[in-house]
Amino acid sequence: MPIEQKYKTANWEWIDVTAPTEEDLQFLHERYHINSLLLEDTIDPNHLPKYEEVDGVKFFLTRESTDLEKRTLNNISDISSKLGIFLLPKLIITTHRTKSKSINEVFEELKKDHPENITRDQLALRLALKIIKTFDDESNSLLEVMDAMENEIFLKTTNHTNQIRRLYKLKRKSGLNTRILTISSEWISKFRTLELEDVQVMDLLDKQKDVITDFDHVNAQTVNLISMFLALSDQKANQVMKLLAIYSVYFLPITFIAGVYGMNFDNMPELHQKHGYYYTIGLMILIVVVTFIYMRRKKWQG
């Protein structure tokens, strides 16, 4: 059943709604008098994080990072899922379209703690901290991937075509996560309006800033890796062109000589020389040796 009583104490009740349907939203509207427009926002997959307060109902529309690996990285819904938090007198309602890691972790913690000592607002704060933690876990994962790719690039252990695609994917992920966290500043700052200690709210704000900094670092390092990758690719191409140019310098003069003596003219005195073949071969070798010495002195080759 999508509507479930997650926990209940003498001071508050926690109701969780998974993958709500139109009928579920209508029930919440009629039973708890929640504005229909707020409820509709919970089923929009691409809705941005926000905070609203209507008719005494405080609504936090948040997004948490997901482990689902999607092929496209165009929208924030490709890397995150919504988690709506409604705060009513002595009641907290959470809504989400898919299984929520944050809700499961908070629920497991409640079973070990003493919920009667926790207020409704403190429960909401726990959920918010778990939501930020999902992005923290994602940033650590991307940092590990980035370090591994950096080793691969400099040690040249993988295919170059795959590397540039993976770097682009890494950059897209870090950019989208940074966008979500930046927009989330609105609902995070509204925790100041709840009955919480300032130090608790500051802890939430600090964690948000730390995770944003981590994603900014990943984004900047990824851009640097892309630049390094392209520079190394250009260097490799230049080395190939340099090698071809060296061969061309050696073989161009002797190819010219071979071309001259390959022409079918009757009046070519050198053809009647007894040792003309050996003279020509010697001249070719001499040109190669002189070219080699000249290029070594100019340090045009290693």
C-alpha cells in the first residue's frame, strides 16, 4: 500500500507515501487539507527543489541523489529523485516516486533510538541531513572515478575513445549535482524557521557547502583532465607526424635520384658506366649519412 504510517509517538506521526497516484493525492488533500497544487508538484519528475508554505502547511520539495545509472544525463531527474516533506501540526508526511535511501536510513535509526525524545522538526532535519549525505556519497564516488581515470590517462592503459566519453559523463554528473545543491539552498535555509537550534541548522548548511565544494572540485579537475587528455593526444599525433617527416627527409633525395635514373631515355651516359650502379648507391648512402649528421647537430631528432 503506497500510504503507510511509518512511525508514531505521543508528539508526532510520520506518514510515508510511495509512488502516489491521483487517488492518493486526493486522499491527502481531503484528509489533511493540503493544497492540491503542492501535491501535484510531488509527481512532476523534473520539478526543481523549492520551499512553500500554504495554509499553515510547510512544504519542502527536495531531491536526493540516486544510484540508478542512466544513459542520458540531460536533466536533474537523470541523477536524482524527488522527496517531498510536508510539515503539519504534529504530523510529517513524506512523498517519493521511488524507494528512498534517506527515508530507509532514518527509519532504521528511529528503531534504534528513542523517538519520544525527538520532535517533528528534528525528524525533518534528520531527513534533510540524509538527503545531503546522498550527494556527499556521490561526490566521493566521482572523486574515486576521477582519480582512476587520471591514472589511466597518464599510464595509457585504456582506449582513448572511451576515456573522452567517460570524462564528459563525469563532467555532466558533477555539473548537474552542483546545480541541484545550489537550488536546494532555498529549502535548506528555511529550516531556520523551524523549532531547531541554530547550531543544528548551521550543520546542515555547512554540509551543503562542503558537498558543493567537492562537486566544484570534481568539475574543475575533470576540465583539467580533458585538457590534458587532448594535449597528450595532440602530442602523440605530433610525434607521429615528426617521425613521418624524418623519414621523408631521408628518402626524398634518394627517391629523386631513383626517379631520375628510372627514366627511359637513350642518351643517359651514366647507364654505360661500368660501376655506375655502385656510384649511385654510394651517393644515396652518402646523402643519408650527411642528412643524419646535419639533423643530429640541429637536434631535430633524438
